[in-house]
Amino acid sequence: MGGGDHARGEGPGASAACRGGRSGPAGERPGELPESAAGLYSLDHERRLYAAAADLERMRAWALFDVHGSCNDRIFKSALQSAHSAGDPGLGAHILTFWAAAAYNCDRPAEAESMASAALSTVRSKAAPFVEALAYAGRARARSHLGDERCWSDLDFAERHLHAPSRTRTRVSRSGPRRVPGLTRLHPAGDGTPA
């Protein structure tokens, strides 16, 4: 592959899903485990692998946005499909929030508003308030660019969620159940707003 392929995140190190190619031997579809792997992983382990792949694809798409200022829909879509395979709607919403931010910054505010709304409908009252705040803030940015006055209520909701007590959930480990914060993924900007 030439140097241009690396610039698009499609070099030798790119995942098959990111390149749009096959994930294994001919006849297998991306997002499916090869037959040779069937039975080697527990369902829980398989879901963790898909979640890791989804987050790596999200990071690849965001890095391409940072470097080239373009929104790579194909990679974001692949990340979203991996999150779905992982059975993790919170991760899917997290990916949609990043995708919305990239779309907004690439002059696609209507698409960004739709993506942020989809993220909100997925996580509303199910994820940490911080996750909802990010989605509300992303939708507010898209709506403000569209001249939609509802951006102000989205900002109010985002602020309320930032100040809300964090929901917790029980995570079971080998040592038994423990309470952990509901938010496990942080936004790269660190300030609670998509860049």
C-alpha cells in the first residue's frame, strides 16, 4: 500500500473492518468470528473483544479527524457495528457522540444533530450523567449551527447532568461484586465537550 493509504488510516496496521475488507478467510463477513475461533471464547470474552475493537476504531476515526480534519463515516460506522456486536449500547452512544462532533466540525450539523439525538435516546437514564451531558452538548452545538433555539435547553440539560450525582452499577469480578462509577470512557478533550 502506498503512503496515501497510511494517511487515511488504511495502512498495513489498519483492521480489516477499517479497510472494508474481510476479517478472515474468504466467505467470512467482517464483524463475525472465524469458524476456527468458534467455541474458543466465552460470550463474555467475545463481547469484550468486540468492545475493544469498537473503541480502537473510534480512536482511529478520531485520529484521522484530528490529523486531516475529515469525518471518516466508514470507520465510525464499523466502530458502531462492533459496539452493537459487543452488546454495549453505552459504547455505541459514546461512538455516536464522537461521530457527531466530527460531522459537526465538517459542516454537517444536521447529521450531527441526528447522531447526538440517537446517542441520547440510547443512554437516557441508563448511563452516567456525564455521558448524557456529552451527548446534550454535542446536540446543542449542532442545533446552534442550524439556528435551532432548542440548543439552549440542550445546554441546560447538559449542565444539569454534569452536576448530577454519578450513577453507579455493579460490576462482578473474580473477587466478587463491587460498585464502580458508570462512566468508564473519558472524552479526549477532558473538559466534557466534544472538540
